[in-house]
Amino acid sequence: MISLWDSFTPSRTAAGVLHGRGNSVSLTDLAAGSTLQGTLESLRGASLLIATGEQLPTAVALLELDGVARRMVLCTPDLTPQQLADIAGTTQAAAVVLDSCTAALDLPGALTRCVAAPQPEGAAIRRHSSERTEWILLTSGTTGTPKLVVHTLSSLAGTLPRQAPAAGRMVWSTFYDIRRFGGLQIYLRAMLGGVPLVLSSPQESTREFFLRAAAAGVTHISGTPSHWRRALMSGDAGLLQPEYVRLSGEVADQSILDNLRAAYPHARIAHAFASTEAGVAFEVEDGRAGFPAGIIDAARGAIDLKVEDGTLRIRSSRNAARYLGAAENVLANDDGYVDTGDLVELVAGRYHFRGRKGGIINVGGLKVYPEEVEAVLNADPRVRMSLVRARRNPITGAVVAAEVVLAEPLDAALPASAERIKSELLSACRRELAAYKVPATLRFVPALDLTAGGKLVRPNA
């Protein structure tokens, strides 16, 4: 595969439309022009940052620059100027693609600034090139400068379908930012399949996003479990009636799967496992949390899976090539497996995710997985989402603390109701969990923060 644009046929180009907030770009118009008119050719063979504010200019730039640039670095809007400067140095970037939202960014003077136009402008463009472009993705959930993960189009899209379904109209959308691995997978599915894609925007409410998605006829949509919990809590999920709902990026517990089944009784509901470094491992559509042990046992050839020291490990052609500028961070082990850092446990023929290896709460030498406690809290129909974290304790080192968002707001005039619900939630934890895993404190909060990638923000103790 030479470039993303080279994979298009005339029929797929005609069908492709990228819908942003307040603007859309058709691939037919893009075939005859460029949003980077006057600068596209100068970027041939260069390493560059894509640092737009909105997603639509990024979506277009990826099409225009794959197979032209030597390296494309997908910069997320939450990066600080210092982080951008550090990333520019590590990637040897010569230029940066901006849009009207980021044109005033304070960036190193050595970078050539290329501001993308809102719409393609007619130009004679030599799109084809033998340049093999590196796609650089940033890891999420880090402090300081994120790790830079090196992919190619082949590793990102190796097993994705290359054509639209034979029957029916498909329109994709995602809560994710396409500059994150989960969102990029949906972007590539849409582009390689020649189907329209509706991009989300941090500047709009859930209701505005669903109204746009419904107007565009979205049939397939993805997001993290936290994205979906927020959507269900907003009361606007019914504005959309998708045929397919996909979850990834976090542990999908039974509560969110059941709630989505109730909201979308006729949809296929799937949860997938993937990581920025290891790529997509599998997808489960049986409506149950976790995944069958047979997925591990049968994984041979294109994707090999194993569980070692309690963590899931993946080896496939979709593994990233390496980390960039971080020699001390080995991406794969000697046997080619990437350790995802996600802890799993086999129970009655099914593996269940217990959380991240680095997220364990140590209570007097005993391990507590936050996601395990959250699953018990979230199972109560009165709970929309929860966050479990460590709280320092002089005796045990740490205890478990929980913050809970209720599906319906509490009546401030009835404090007894809050105490009763709190007592019942803690009683459920005592029934289901060992004593040291039961939250020492539980408080109700109006909302929980999400990272730019749509995951719960998990603060340090």
C-alpha cells in the first residue's frame, strides 16, 4: 500500500464525505484540489506536525499528505506549547499544519507554518509518491511529553475492509478524536470503505453531536464506555438509532453493555480491545463483559495473543514498529509480543479485565483493581458512572475511595435519601468484594472528568 489516497476508486471517492462541525469536505472536491494549495508540494519528503484545532482539517491533511510526507505527527489539542516544541525536536519536524483555530499557536520559529483552507482549492497536484509515510501517534494518559509511537498505514489498516458493504448505506461516526488510536481506526474504516464520516467536536454538546449525526444518517458509531455513559446520562441517546455500537479504550463492564442494549435494542453492540502500540486484538459481540478464553486459545497467524504474568500480550502485523526517540522504552519483547499492561483474570472460561498494571491500589500489601470495584458500583441502576482511586492512609498506606455520579440527581432537601443510597451501594460492595476492596469513603459528585481520549481521569493517590 503506497498511500491512503491511492487506495480510492472513483466510486469510493464519489461516496466519501467528511462532516465536521459547521463544515464538510467531499472527496470529489478534494480530488480536484487541495486545502494546502501552494504548500503541499513543498512538504514532500518532510517530517511535519498536524496540529489543527478541529478534526476536519486533520482528516483532510491525512489524506493529502500520506505518501507525500516522510512523517506525519498527529498532535492532540491538549498539548502545551512546550510539549509541541519537544515533539517537533524529537520528530525532526520541518513544518506544521494548522487551521484557523491554531494559527496563533506559539511554536518554534524554525517550523514552516501551513494553514489549511476550509475547502479544497483547485490546483495541479502530483499526489502519487513512493514515499513511505510514518504515522506518529501519541500515547494517552501520560505526564510530561507523551511517548511517540511509530506506525505505517499498513500497520494501522492492515485488516480493515477496503470496500463499502454490498447491501445498505453505511455512515460512520465516533466520539473519539481521530488523532487518538481509537478514533483513527474509525477514520480509516470510513475512508478505506468509501463511506461518509461524521466527526465530533469538543465545542459541541452531546445533543448537538447526536443531532448532526442523525441528520447525516449515521448507522455505525464508536466511543469509550465513559463516552457512552455520558451520552446515556444526557438523555439524548434516543436522538440516534444506530445499527452498530462499538466500545473500546476502557473496560466495558456489564452495566454499560446492558444499558446500551436497553437504549438500542435493535443494534449490534460490540466491545473491542486495542492499544496504540499493539493495534486491534479482537472484538466481542455476545453482550457479555470480558472475552471467551477461546479467543486466546484460537489466536494464531495474523494475531497471536497470550496471557503472561497476568497481562494480555499481542503479536501481529499491526503492532507499531517502535517508539521514536525513546530507546529506553522497548515496545516489544524478544518474542515479538507487546505487553499491553492490561491485567486479565480467567473466571469460568472467560477472561475479565481487571485494570491497568500501573493502576493497582495497594491496601496494606493487598491489591485492589479500581475497575473491579467500579463494576460493582455501576451495576446499580441508580449509578451512571463511578471512579475508584487510592486515598492515603497512615496505617495501610492507602484505602479505597469512590466517587459516584447518579443517573438521577439527588434532591438536596432529602439528605436521608443520599445516605440510604450510599449505604446500599456500600452493602453491595461488601457482598461482592473482599473487605479490603470496599470503599472506605463514597461521595456523590455531579460529573467526572474525562481525558482528551475519552477515558476517566484517574488521579494519583
